[in-house]
Amino acid sequence: MEAAALENAAEKLLAFIRKKPGEYFELARLMSRLSLQRVDLDEAISLLASWDYKLRLRKRKGVCFISAPDSLTDIEIQHHVRTKKIGRIVHAYNSLKSTNDLAAKMAESGSPEGTLVVAETQTRGRGRLGRVWYSPPGTGIYLSIILRPAFSPESAPGLSVMTALALAETINSYCPGETHLKWPNDVLIGRRKTAGILTELSADRGKINHVIVGVGINVNQGVGHFPEEIRAHATSVRRATKRKVRRVELLVAFLKQFEKEYAAYKKERLNKARPRLKKFSSLLGKEVTVRSGRTRTNGLATDIDANGRLILETKTGRVTISAGEVTIVKD
Ligand code: BTN
């Protein structure tokens, strides 16, 4: 059997037997059900095992499904995803330079809204302000979503805040009460960063072509896992929960929350989300400095508006900031 046909057979076999984990399926029955020769069925079983699916094989009883690997493959994501549009089309890779770069290319060649690009590892994961996003294999989630909103480019920065809220809600369900949102788009557990967002906009003459929302989440990294330079400031969901988390479970929970927040954002920006945003926000009520390009603004962070902008009370009056890097001056 050709490689593509064999993969197809393995996927069909998997979809069939995983419906009843722990139950044996006779090989003869599978052969007729999936229209496979015995040799192809054997190869399909071996292929699934090579993808780290745990199966049990008994001469008389047949084959049974035990468990799936925690890999972010299109098979696993599509099996678990429960959204209408976001993440229904999946492009999953073992290794990419950056999921944002590939998603942007795909968007330029017409990929539809909701298309998801995921990688097990990134060789040039990009963070905000030209930083590197540490993207080791097997422990984190690195994803990009293509959006094509009809609103004007001025409303695009709020998408980062909206995404941070969806992420904070998702991560908070793993470690309730410990999750915070550092405006505009960092998600913290305690005081350490566990997820970041890089939103990139393509627009022409006042119209959005597409937005790429890139998300990196530290999920299963252990204490010694982070490079020296970020160790003091980074954490993972696993460190907070003291247990390994299934990445695919966290990913699909995020996609579901993201779809909900995005629908609301398109309708009424952050109007309804504001109370939750404020609940998660680690800056409100604090003296902060915001650096935005070359300008620095000092003031008391008092609010986040419906477009996701931070409101500061400064010595010279109220200032509204749509993007920047915040440092807390006084807690
Ligand atoms: C930040 O906090 O600086 C933003 C980090 C964003 C990282 C993600 S990982 C997936 C996507 N691809 C990238 O190259 N970057 C984003």
C-alpha cells in the first residue's frame, strides 16, 4: 500500500476503534468493515503504534485502543475540537520556524478565517518587541489562528486583549484563582508568565486583510526547563497544578473560549467582557510606567476600555493607551 493510502487506513482504523477504548475488535471484522487486506491492516496497526498510540493486540480477540499520545497532530486536534469555525481546519507540523510566519503566508494565499497552524516546536518562535519565544518540543503549545474580521484596523489591537482573556479563562480552569492578565497580552500564574500573544495585522486602505493571532503557552515545562535568562520570570501550567496536563485538552478548551470571545468582540468589542477582564487584570489600582515606542507614561492604571485600551490617571490628566510594555512601579 502507498504511504498516503496507508496513513488513511490507519486514521480510519483509529477512528473506529477509539470509539470503544478497552474493547477488542476482531481483525476479520475490521478487514471487512474498513475494506482492508490483512497485510494492510497489520501495517496500519504498526503505523499507529509508531505514532505512539497505545493499542493491545491479541491473536484471538483482535486489537483494542488503550490511549492516544499527547501530540498536537491534526488527528488529535480534530478528534477533540468542539468549535464551529476556529480550528476546524488544522495544519499541524513537527517543526516550523514560526507558526505566525506560515499562517501569514497561508492567509495571503487565501486560507479562510479560523484556520489553525500548530507546531510541536519552533526554531524561530517570535515574541513581542523582536524577542525570541522559547519553543521546546513536546511541552508547550505554539499556535496561530487566521482571522478576517470585517471591522476597521483600529479595532485590531483589542483582539490581543480579547485573546489574553480567552487564555486567562482557560488557564484559570486549571489553576483557579492564580491566573492573572498583564495588559495587554501576557497571562501570568502568580507573578510569572505562562503564556504570550503576538498579534500581527495586515491591512490596506483602512481595511483588514487578515490578522494572525499567535499564542505560545508554557504547559508542561518543569522548573529546570527554562533557559537561565527567563527562569525567574517564567512558569508553566504544570508547575502550578503539580501535574502533567494534556496539551490537546488545553488547546481545544482555549479554541472554544476563543471562539466565544471573538464572536462577542465582533458584536460589541469588550463591552460585556470588561468585568471579567478587570477581575483578571494584575495592573488596575497600581502605579505603572507604560513604554510605547519612545514615549513613557507614568500613572495610576484605573481601567481597560471596550477597545482593550489601558486608562491611566496621570499628573496631567487621563491618558488612554492602546499598546505598550508595562512595568509596575508600586503595588
Ligand atoms: C510574547 O509574549 O512576547 C508573545 C509570544 C508569542 C509566541 C507565539 S508561539 C506561536 C506564535 N508563533 C510565533 O512565532 N510567535 C507566536
